[in-house]
Amino acid sequence: QVQLEESGGGLVQSGGSLRLSCVVSGSIFSNKAMGWYRQAPGKQRELVALISTDYSANYVDSVKGRYTISRDNAKNTVYLQMNSLKPEDTAVYYCNTPSLVAIGYWGQGTQVTVSS
């Protein structure tokens, strides 16, 4: 069974940085695109960054230039470096792969709170 274990969230002041990590077990990590999603209170979950198997990355406009997604296939881990954080970045952040999103499978997520 696939497990998604996110970590690295916390409370940070506006302008600060955090680095999220997600370890994926029970699956062949290297042949899957991986994404970071977030859900703020009262809002729908959104995809903020996606990294393909060829390491190409795409970002939602609101995080471009501030977030960087990366992956380490040897460690079955995907990362999200978040800089210049804003209060509107406050959300629960999840990692996932499109095939699991399609069946509604999610990990527990990690809370990111940015104070103004």
C-alpha cells in the first residue's frame, strides 16, 4: 500500500522560509510525477507545484518565483522549498501523484501557518 508522509510545516513570519518533505513508500517513485497541493480553510484544494519524471517543474502563478519543487529518487522523496512566504500561503500542504489524486487517496498533510 502506498504511503505519503509529509513533514516540515510550521509557524513562520511573513517573508520567512520553510522546506517541506514528503517520503513516498510502497510505490515505484521514480516513474511518477509528483505534486504539492494545499488547502486553505474554506477553500478547495489546489495544485501548487508539479515535478515530472524528467525533473521539469510547473507552478501555479501565485507561487512562481517563490517556491521550488525538487525530487530525490534515491530517497523516494519530493521537496518543496518555500521562500518569501505570505499569510495567504497558510494552508495544509499535501504531496501526491495524479493517479492517487484521481482515487481520492491523500496523506495527513503538514500545516503551514504564516503570520503577518
